[in-house]
Amino acid sequence: TASIDLIKKSFNVNASNVKNSSSPFWGKISIPSIGAEWGIRSDTVNAYKSTYHLPESYYPDENGACGILGHHTIFSAPFSRIDELKTGDTVIITDFLSQKVYTYTVTSNGDIKWDYKTNPIQFNGGTHELILVTCWPPGRQEGAFMIHCKLSSVQLI
């Protein structure tokens, strides 16, 4: 996507520091409270063992809401336990391109958008937020289940 290409061009990335540089993943997402760790990619939502950065959202280092989508019941079901997250839990994005680790704190869980097909989820600028999105109810696409997280720290790898 354009955001990823812009980020790639703005950094001098040392390929020896990037895990498996032939990988489709530009980063990984870790959710310690539910024991989850998955790759993040930007080319497809339908891949095993991965989550998807929504192209209409911002990249973690940009001034806007970053959206990460994960399936609830298929393709390894990365977000199968996402509804177990609690306010205060930690979500970590490790970005292999910028060589940074973004730590977020869950601020709300269980926001369900039933009209997401006609009224898409908004990823607003001016905020350093992470929004995790999956289908709801599990295995169906009637609604979008969202977890909102606030950026709490950024560190170099």
C-alpha cells in the first residue's frame, strides 16, 4: 500500500536486522494476556498465521488510528480470543521496517459496529490509536467487533 511504501522509503533499513527479509510480514502483533503473536501483512487478509493492516488506516508511526484486522474463526483465527481482552491489557506491535516497538494499552473492548458495510469504520487522523477488528458474531460477518487501544510507548528495537 502507499503508506507502507512511504514508510519503507523514509527509513534506512538494515536488512540484517529485519527478521526473514523475504517474509510477507512487515511486523508482528503480540497480545500477552491471551498468549497471541501473529505476523502483520498488508497484501491479504486471508492468510494463515497472520493479521492484516487495513489500508484505509494509518501506519503505527503516523498521526492517526492504525487498524489491524484478524479473522475470528478461519485462517488460523488470530483474533479468536480477542473478546477476552480487558481494559489495561497490553498490545505490542513490533515493526521490522522502522525497527520500533509500539506498546498500546487497551482502553475499550466490545464496540460492535453492526452497520460497518454501509457505514465503514473510521480511522481518524490526529490520534495515536490502535483499533483491532474482527467479525462478530464469531464465524459470521454481521458486525465488526472492535478493541480500542491507546499508544503508551515507542522504543527502538
